[in-house]
Amino acid sequence: MNYTENQAVGKTTDQQEQVGISSVERNEEGYLTNFSQWNRSVGEHIAQSEGIQMTGQHWEVIDFLQEQERNEVPLTIRKVGKSGVVSIKEFYGLFPKGPLKVSSKIAGIPKPKSCI
């Protein structure tokens, strides 16, 4: 789907979205295919589509995930829980529909291999 900043929806292709003035490409599961297209506005839009209202704690998790991805560190729920950013319980509270899947999608990084 395509989205603009005012939340209007239209279609160009099945895997391309218009977010503000940026066009972003997502795979069939909704993950960005090119991290360089990510910015906070894109992350906010993805969060809204997942039913999540972003807070400072959400963004701390997103920053951690992106840093781990840049350093090529494989992500797991346990690793996030041991990071000191949030506990596992808090992680589930922030992203209840699937903490690592949803937070990775919002962060603009590929789906972690530990996610089924």
C-alpha cells in the first residue's frame, strides 16, 4: 500500500509505499527491503499500521536494534532483554503482537532469523 503523511492510502505496486515525500519498498511480510529508505517518520508510520503509539522507550529499543543490525549481531528476544534497554517483560509490553518481529519491522531492519 501507499501512504502519505496525512494517512491517505493509494496503490502503486504491492510492495512500494509512499511515506511523506519518500517512496519505500517493503517485502511481502512488510519489512523494508532497503534500510537507507528508513527514517523516523517511516518508523512512526509502520508503528501506527501495527497499532503502536511510539514512546521514548519504544525508540530506545528501535535504536538498539538498528545498532545491532549495523554491527551484524544476530537478534533474539533474549538478547534484547539482556541489553539493559528493556526487560523481556517490558519488550512484550511495548510490542505485544510479537516483540522482535514488530520492532524489527518498525526499525526498518530485516526480519531476524530467530523469528518464525
